[in-house]
Amino acid sequence: MSTSAVIFSHVGNANTGEGKKVAKELEGLTGKALPLVPMPDLQAARATLRAEFPYAADVIDDVLRDVALRSHVQIRPTILVGSPGCGKSRFTTRLMRVLNLPHDLIPCGGVSDGSFAGTPRRWSTGEPSLPVALITRYKAAGPGAILDEIEKVGTSRHNGQVHDALLAFLERETASRFHDPYVQAPCDLSHVTWLMTANSLEGLSAPLRDRCRVIPFPEPGPEHLPILCRQIITDILAEQGLDRRWGSSLDGIEIEAVMKAWPGGSLRKLRRLIEVVLASRDVRH
């Protein structure tokens, strides 16, 4: 079983001023085998994710079934498609964390082709490609990239270049020898995990869809309300440092009020409703 991989065999034109700078940045990584993420207890991972996302049990099983076939943690390129606010972004982040994959979440609304494919080092704005930057930052051969709302990349000529860059990363053969313009040498980027979320497949190019597994992501329903309320209250408490008494679960009257206003669907709407309930608690106390 492979537990590591050499990503950077060498730095191109390493004797130039710019080359020496890049070589310094990749010091300790060039010619060295970097670790792949070992397989965790997938049954425990499944239980954790199902407890947090009971409405997405089929999605969880589909993804983990694929992971189980590998010698290390890697998820094949996947697009999760679902309505706005249904929890896609939170799910992908939690999935990465439960599987111990170091990762970044990248909102796709304002990305440029350079931020994906990299730019030549001779430019003042020179930078490595996104996967090279992730590998360098985490010192791992197979980090993860979550491309949030990938459909917002669009289909213009400029953004089409973003699609082109992404396609090269999604094909194992081309990713394994991707010529990074900043490193100026082939890099093995084939171990990177790519997860994408989309509100719709409209606007996504056919080549991009062809290279990815597309999985519908369901909406939560009112039957999931007790679990979701606890999670949202915990998140609010952690994010905003609210009074500890607000951390308790909603009582029967509060849940009934929320259920009348939330028949299911957007978790953003549910959060806003819970925030109103918590604020009313503060007034009562």
C-alpha cells in the first residue's frame, strides 16, 4: 500500500533569481516523499456524518463506499448539487475533517484562472497553481479542495480558462504530470481530492460534468428539526460567544413555533428562525 508520494521532483531553472526563490519555498519538499492521509475508521466516520446529516445518508454511503476501495484517503472528483442553503458546503467541510483531509474551501464567485492554474514566476504576481499551493502549505501529497458554488465560475472566455485549468487537475493522467508555471517543472497532483458544490448544473461545461461524479444533495425535512436545532445552536454559541443559557435545546413550544415557520429546506432560513428564538429567550430572562 502506498503511504506517500513524491510531488516535486525538481524546480525548473533553479539557478535564476526567481528559481532560487521558488527552490527556497519548496525546500524540504523537492525530491521527498510526502505523506498520503491514512485510512481512518470508516464506520466511525459514517456514524459521525449520519448523526450530523441524517437527511443525507445516501450521499454519505455513496462517498464512503468509494473511499473504502482505496489504500489511502482520496475522494474522486465529485459535484454535490442541491438547492441553496441545504447544507452542501457544511457537509463537504465536515466530510474532509472527519476523514482527516487537510483542505481549503474556495468560494468560486471571484476566482481567476491564475488562482487555479498558477502564473509564471517572472511576473510580480507569480504564484503556484491552487493544488501546488495546498500541497506546499499542508506538506501533504493529497490535500483537499472544496470549490464552493462552482457554477458561479461561469462560461465567459476568461472563466473558460478556469474550467480548462480545472479539467487538467481532474484527469489522473494529466494531473500526475501537470507543468506548474511557477515551479516550471512537472508536478504530481493526482492525489488531490476535488469536491464541488453547485446550486444547479446550469452553466457548468459538459467536459467538467463528464470528469466528475454528480450527486444530488437532498434538503432536510421537518423530521430532522430536533437534530438540526441542536447543531445550529452549538454553531451559534461557538461563533458568537453567546450566553451559555442559550446553549440548551429548544423546548416543545419553541420547536412548535419554528416548525410552523420552517417546513424544511434552507438551513439558512432555519438558522435565522432559531436566532429569533434565542433572542426572545434573552428578553424573557
